[in-house]
Amino acid sequence: MAAKDEMKKGVFNQKENLLRDISRVYREGLYSDITFLMADDVSLSTNRFMLACRVPYFATMLHGGLPVDQTNNSIPLNCCDSKTFQQILNYVWGEISFSDLNIQSLLDLLEASRFFCLDSLVDGVVEYLQYLLDSQQVEFKDCLTALDFLILHKFTASDLFLKFIDQNLSSISSLPEFDTVSEYSMQALLKYEKTSTEIVLFTALSKWLENKASLPANVRMEMLSCFNLERFTKNDLVNIVRKTNFFEDKDICDVLEKHLENQLKQLQAKDKYIGEANKLIDRMHGQIEALHGQIEAQQPTIEESERRIKEALMVLMTQ
């Protein structure tokens, strides 16, 4: 119906056929006129016109003045391997399937997309990573791999994984892979606006520091400075924090003293409340006793009234 309506307007629409033909050209590998040698020494060929139309990087390379050696059979392209570039080509020719890629492949594609200035593809990968996290389809160990990669390459998408790891820190920190998380990822996790408790984060850091004897002292101190001893419970301070020897005993004792002072204040406030409640109860008892006294004082009057009523009824009955 739409085609007939357009024909009535003198428009002959061939967009669907165009897309079908472009897809066929890609599937059959037709009209390839440029070849790239990738970082893994695998060559991939494609059509330079499509590359320039769809990828700003290649528009500049092929038509904007970047030096390209036309004498060689293939152009070196060391920014990614052939598997990643094949996904870029899938995007160039119209469709890419993220579900076929594991986490590392998605991360490699994200980095390559940014290199080639493909903002829409970058957004697409990030959106898919968010979906995987929201639907709990990412293994915990892969989250650590992703965090290291995103922190290292300065992607703001690292916040997605920081949030997820923080929410599941107790389980994730128990993994062997957690011990190998980079220093920069650990610092980012410590400084993140966390939802995990102070003791869970502290326990995770303690585990991570076990085999980090070469970690500079200033870095260690910076990490420990992320903790506020006053946020720990008394039991955690005594049974966990103190045993690590990360903090001076005096500092821990000072905090424990504050805890005791607060507890004493709470007890005093409770005693005061109980005292006031007892006074109120005593007043209520006094009021109840006074009420009983009034009732007892009025009892003879009530009895006299009842007697008179009975006499009046007797008189009426005899008439």
C-alpha cells in the first residue's frame, strides 16, 4: 500500500532492494578493492567506498590526506586483530550481533570502535554491557576483567562494573581472580560511592593486599585512608580490623572509646526515659485511686436512689 501511495506521488522507492543488494555484496565478498593486514597478521578485504561512507577514520585515511601506501597489496592496520575488525565490517555493512561475542571480544570491539570514531557503535556496546549486567548474564570473574580493561583505557563505562562489583563484593572478592585486579581498579573500587558495608570492603582490600609486598607504602596508605574507623562496629574493630595491623592500636582504642561513650549516653537516655515513664505510671495510679475514692463516696447516694426507685415502683404496682 505504501509503495502504491508513493507511486501515485511519482516516487519509485528502492530502499529495500538497495539494502538487500548491499547485504548480498558483503556476503559474497564482491567488489573488494582494499585489503588490510591486521595485528594478528590476517588480511581482510572490503570495499573502500563503504568504509569511507560509514567510518570517519577511513574517510580521512582514504580521502582526507592521511598517508596510505598504495603500492603494497595490503595496508597495515595494527589497532586490532582480524576478529575485531570483522565485527567492524559487519557494522559497516549494516548489522552486528553482540550476542555472539564474549566479554573480552566486546571490550576489544569497544576500544576499536572508539579508535575508528564510531560513536554509535560505542554507545551500542555500552548499552549491551549494561543489559548483560542488569540481567545477571556476566560471570563475576569477567566483571573483574572488564573493570581492569575499562579503567586502563579510561572508559566511563567502568562505572557500570564498579556498581555491579560493589553490589556483589562479598562474593566477587572471594574469587582467586580478585587477587590479580590492578592497583588502579582497586583504588577506583575504594573511592566509588559504595553500597557495600565498610567491613565487606575492608575485608576485600585485606585479601587483595596479602600478596602485594611490593606495593609502594604511599599507595597502601592512600587505600587505607579511604576507610573511616568510626563506621566499623565494635565487634568488627576488635575481631577483624585490629588483627590486620593496618591501623594503630591507639586509633582503634580511641574509636572504641567513642563507641562506649555513645553507648553510655544511650543507656543514660534510656534510664531517663524509664524514669519519666515510671513517674507517669505513678500519676496514673494516683488518678485511678482518686477515681475509686469518688466512686466509693458516691456509693451510698446510688444505693439510696435505687431504694427510692424500688419504693416508687411498688406504689405504682399496688394502685
